[in-house]
Amino acid sequence: MSDLPFIYQFLSGAVAGISEILVMYPLDVVKTRIQLQTAPQGSPEAYSSMIDAFRKIVRNEGFSRLYKGITAPILMEAPKRAVKFSANDSWGRFYREKFGVVGPSQPLAVLTGATAGATESFVVVPFELVKIRVQDVSSTYKGPGDVVVQMVKKEGIFSLYNGLEATLWRHITWNAGYFGVISQARTLLPKATTPSERMRNDLVAGTIGGTTGTLLNTPFDVVKSRIQSTVRVPGATPKYNWTLPGVATVAREEGLAALYKGFLPKVLRLGPGGGILLVVYTKCMEFFSVYASS
């Protein structure tokens, strides 16, 4: 199926991405809130858990706040997921030809996933930044469009790519873990002989892959959220500016556990979400395979 033209890979990735975001977006809002939180534990405004964050957001701001800023992710999901899967397929073909590899292998899957993650990062940074600014509890922006206008006016056009380096770290590690584990999991799962069994295997493999990717990239995601939520002031050096120093700062000031702030909502989203992505993408590619051959 990966030999289908790029347009079919792109459309399949877009449909998969939008399906996942519609189901899982509230978990992303909660994850971002917890990652940006610096209030001391035990204070009234602090989130003590994922459930507590859900409860306080709904009680204090209304249920609709759980979908606040979804416009940017919806606009992002089509190109983001389309690039993720189509780049993974395209880079896979490139590396197989480059290294003379005939079949799939886990090292090749990890390399391909990491490269696809780097490619994807350049597409998603502005959308991610807008989403973070809107989701922040202290946000005064009217919406995604207002974020763009205000940032360009106050911080310059290139501010829309604040956090690119951290995004590269986040997406390279997640994609390497996701696609690398999918490759291995598919070989270990019982052989599928029916469409329902293939869907089951894709759901299981994608969920394991999404969980692994999340374990690897959460520290980088925490720092990325901090970097992108910071308004840049001319002449002032932001506290969070580069990824690895940012990781060290969070660990030193808040403890190692702080590098996994928001992990539970994140893994609940990207674990099952990874399964949803793989199932929908595979089904779309199967549909387009039949369509292209008819």
C-alpha cells in the first residue's frame, strides 16, 4: 500500500489525524494545562491530578473550554498526520533503496520514523504554538487568528517558529518510538487472516507504539510547551529557550518527576490515539488501493 501515489498517502493521513483529534482533544487541553502549571502542589489553583484538572476546567470555565483552540489543531491535523505517514512511507522507500534492504526491519523503521518526525516538525510548529497560547489558562487571546496577529505585531514573523528545536526533539523521538515499535509489534502479534483481526493487530500495535513514543518524548514536550507559552521580550533572554538546558532547569527546580507532567492525559491520548491513527490510516489506504486499481 505504501507504493500508492503521494496524494493517497496524504489524504489517508489527513483523515486519520482529524479522526484522532476529534476523539482525543480534551486530553490534550488537560495535558497542556498541567505542563504549564507552576503553582505549588496543594494550592487552590493547582491541578492535583488529571481528573482534578478536568473538574476545575469544566467548573470554572465551562465544558466548551475542553475544546478551546481546537481550530488550530484541526487545521494542523490534516497536514501534520498526512506528512507523518506519507513522509514515513516515502523515507522508507528511500532508505530501502539506499541500503539495499528488501523487507521491513526494526532499525530501518526507527530511522524512517525519526526522519519523518523531523520532516513533520517544520509543518506543525506554528500550529502547535498557536494551540499552546490559546490553551494556556492565562490566555487573553480572542482565538487562533488573534494569536497570529498579536505575535507577528509584538514578536515578529519568525516568532511563529519559536520552539522549533524543541519540536524537532519531540517529534523525532515520538515517531522513532511509534514506527519502530509498530514494526516489531506486528511481527509478534498473532498472524491476522481476516479484516477484523488485521484491525485488532493495528489497534494493538498502534497503541503500544503511541505509548512508547510518549514515554520517550514527554520531557521534550514539557519544555516545548514552556518555550512556546513564553512571550518574547526584546533584550530579555527567556527562562526556557533551548530544549536540553530547559530539561535540566525543570529537573533542577521542580524535580525529575516534573519532566513527566501531563503524562497520564498525554499517554491516554497518544496511546489509544496511536491505535486510532494506524487503524484509520490503514483502512483509508486499503480503500484507495482498491480505488486506484479499479
